[in-house]
Amino acid sequence: MGPTADRAELASRFRAHGLKATPQRLAIYRALLQTFEHPSAETLFRRVRRTMPSLSLGTVYKTLDSLEAAQLITRLSGVEESARYDAKLEPHHHLICTRCKKVIDVTVPDLPAPAQLGAFEITGVHVQFLGHCGDCLKGERI
Amino acid sequence: MGPTADRAELASRFRAHGLKATPQRLAIYRALLQTFEHPSAETLFRRVRRTMPSLSLGTVYKTLDSLEAAQLITRLSGVEESARYDAKLEPHHHLICTRCKKVIDVTVPDLPAPAQLGAFEITGVHVQFLGHCGDCLKGERI
DNA sequence: ATAGATGCAAACTATTTGCATTCAA
DNA sequence: TTGAATGCAAATAGTTTGCATCTAT
């Protein structure tokens, strides 16, 4: 695991997850491994296309979906497909059901500040617990 | 503060923030105060339109923007305008610059589980520290 | 050989914008 | 009265889908 993995390493990682090791996938995954900036699909597309001009944006989206499903990559807080609003202003956090998108308020004891802060000035914290709500657990198999 | 506030209370809350107290805004804000389900703009639109058929979806979006700017409501983890991906799988969290959307990895000591869990099964936690990064602090006034 | 992946275009969803009209202050 | 807010329509951004072609296994 890591940004220095070679082609064969990455290819077998794909096959272990039932994914074919295509050049597009390898390039997209490699580009994501090589950066720390949490890029968007569009950013990866522009970057990978430089060395693979035939690449299409649709392939980037499909690839990111496959890699996420295989748990080789993660999507940042990508639970909501549309913005969700809250009129409750007291500090609180959320349980988010990744199946039905339900959001439930919870309170959490105060959080210790992160260590490696550098010059970053924190103005707020948002904690999301992801999982499955009672209704979804009750229903079909998860 | 709270879902039982009456019209005059809400209206003066708006004026205190320099917002005109229009019937649309009052209705949208009231609808958001009255629910715990963290609705989307579309959901609020459908709900409020039942008693105010002339309401437009555009007004709902503009109103939510105004209320958020006035800090009367919050938007759930609404930092990214597009999905952002990460190939780092070790548990970690993020500093998110709300100005330039930069995302920086951080590690945080283990989090205590929330108290009021009920039937919810937690599969993961994501902590987002919101604020301003060094580059943005250095630049123009915040 | 063949299931699955790609590329392209069209479709779709969420959101924003422009502008004429209306309204709260 | 007047600047801000509304409603409507058109525009945009991000993402998904359908389908013919191609390719890794």
C-alpha cells in the first residue's frame, strides 16, 4: 500500500477486488495515490488526460465509483446528494444512515483539538458518525 | 429560539440580521425550525408550497443562502461543491478551509462513542474541522 | 470468447443567475 | 420611495446513463 506501489502491485490489488486492471484505472488510481489534495473527479480527469488524451470524464466517474465500492478509496463525507439544512444552532453532531440518508442529531463530549494544526484556524467542528439506522437494520439484509 | 417562536419573534430575529421579514422567509425558516429531519431545499419547497402555492424553488435556495449567511441556520458539511476523493485508507480526519476548499489530513485521538445511540449501528466516523488555512489567513482579510 | 470497461453523447439533478416585478421598511 | 426580495426562465455544474465498441482475462 502506498504511493510507491508499482504497476504489477496495483494491478493485482485490482484483481483481488474483482476489478480488471485497465490502463485508465491504473492511471486514475495512481494519480489519487500520488496526491494529498483530495481531488475531485474533474481534477483527476484533467491531470490523467495529460498522459492519456483519450481518457473520458465518464470513465473517471465510473472508475471512482468502482474503486469506492471496492473500498480502495474513500469519498469525503459523500453522503448527501443534495445540501441538507439544520436550524438547530447548539453544537451537536450527526448520525448519518448511509443507506436511507436519514440524519439524526447527537451530542458528543468536547473534542480534543488536533495536534498538527500549523497555521490553520479552526472555526467549527462537524462530526459525522456513519452507519445504519434502526429502520434500515430492521429491513432487508445489509 | 426554538420551534415555538411566534411570527413577531421570528420577524425581529430576521431584522436583527438585516434581513427583511417576508412571508416566504418566515415560512421557510419556520418549516426548518419545526422539523428534525435536516431537509433539503427541494423538501422544504414542497412542504412550504402547500400553504404558499406561489412559492418558487429559487426563492427557497436564495432564502437558505441568506439564512446561512446570517448564521440562523447551518448547512450540513456543505463545504465541497463536488465530491472529493482520498486514497488514504488509514483512519484520519480533515481540516477543511471554508474559503479555498483545501482539505488537509489530520489525526485525532480516538473519539468517544455518542451516548444516545439507540438502534443505530456505527460503521465509521468522519471529523471535519472547518476553518481557514494558513494561505487564506495570510491573504485578504477574513 | 466474453464479461466487463471505455468513450461519447444525451439526460438528469441540484443549484445559480439574470431580470422584470413586487413589497417591506 | 427604494433597496431588497420574489418568481420565472434560462444557464450552469456535477454526475449518471445508454449504448456501441473495445479489451483484459
